[in-house]
Amino acid sequence: MTRTELASTLQVFTYEVVTKDSCKITGITSLLDEQMISLVIPEYSPEGHRVVAIGDRAFSGMSSLCRVDLPASIESIGARAFAFCDNLMEIRFGGRSGFYSSLSYIGDRAFMGCDRLTVLALGELHGNLTCGKKAFAHCTRLRAAVLPMGMMEISEGMFEGCRSLTYLRLPESLSIIHTSAFSSCVSLSFLSLPSNVYRVDDCAFSFCASLDNIQLPEGECLVSATAFLDCPARPDFMKAV
């Protein structure tokens, strides 16, 4: 057993009861040491409550965290729950198998500033995932993001400042891209919007300095005049704006 795996077995989580059968994790009381560790979130508390949520700021600023495994039971992740975990490199949704997850909500700034995160694989999630503002903003080494089928909106500033993002897979279910969702993603060079997108808000892709290939959906789509502000390529109908 490695030091990281050993540390994971000696963590003591704090819990808060949500219902008579469920609870959320609010933090951690002790670690083996300050070495890099993985968090393996349990599906049940020691009292037998099903763990359905990670509370607000539960692990915010935890610099020793390098990986987190979230069980299939997790339905929501609170605001700033993992914000500025600057060594977090991997998130596994649905436990170690990764085949199923109940996750449907990620709160404001939940993973903001996770500088070591390079891949965000949400494609295996089921249903409509909703994210709060700036959920993954300023994850400066994030290179690839795969968003789940069923997701309908990309929230305000969700990937703002993710300056290494080069690969983006958007689901066909997507309908709205909110303000500054991908602002300052300076490495993003290609964008193809799914056919169901009907609204792209202010500054959604502003200051994407490498974005020189944009494919809009064929149907009616309301695109803000500032949606592609300071991008090398702009849709034909916007070139005179």
C-alpha cells in the first residue's frame, strides 16, 4: 500500500444529517500527515446515513489533495467545496468504477482555482447537470472538458480563465451559454455549437485569442454582440458589429 492509499484509509470525515436516511460531508478532521493524498468519499456514514452531498467549502484550499473519488450516491457538490485545491489532478465521479453517478448539481466556484486539474470527464453523468457560477473558473491547466448528455446550460463564467483549454465537447442537449462562460480561454481554437443552442450571452467567448474557427448552429440562435469579443474569427453576421 502506498503512502497516498494509506492516508486515504485514515481520514475522518465530518457529517451533517440531511434527512433520516441521508447526510452530507462537511469536512475532514484529521489526516495521516501533510503528504499528497487521495480522498475516497464513502457512500455511507459510520451511522449508516447515505452520503448524498459535499457541503459548502468542505475541502476548500486543501493543498495536499491530489485526487478525489466521489461515490455514485453523491447528488450535489456545494459552493467552493474544492476551490483552490491547487494540487488536485483527478476527479472521479461515480466511485472507482466511474460508470454511474447521481450527481446533478455543482455549486458556485466549487472547483475554482484547481490549477493542476487537466481533464474534466463529465460525459458519463446521467440527466441534466446544473452548475453554479464559475464552477471551474481559473483551472489554468485544464486541457480538455467533456460535458454530459442532458446538460442544458453552461453557467456564467463556468470555464472563465481556463487558459490551457484546447478540447471541448458540448452535448447536443445544450441550449444556452451564459455570460463569460469561456471568457479568456486563450488556447481554444475551434468551436462547434450543437444544433439546439439558441442563445449565446455577453462575452461568452470573449478574449479567446486563438479562436479562429467558429461553427454556429444552423437554426435560429441569438448571439450577443460581445459574445466573441476580441476573437480572431467572428461569425459572418457579426463582422460589421
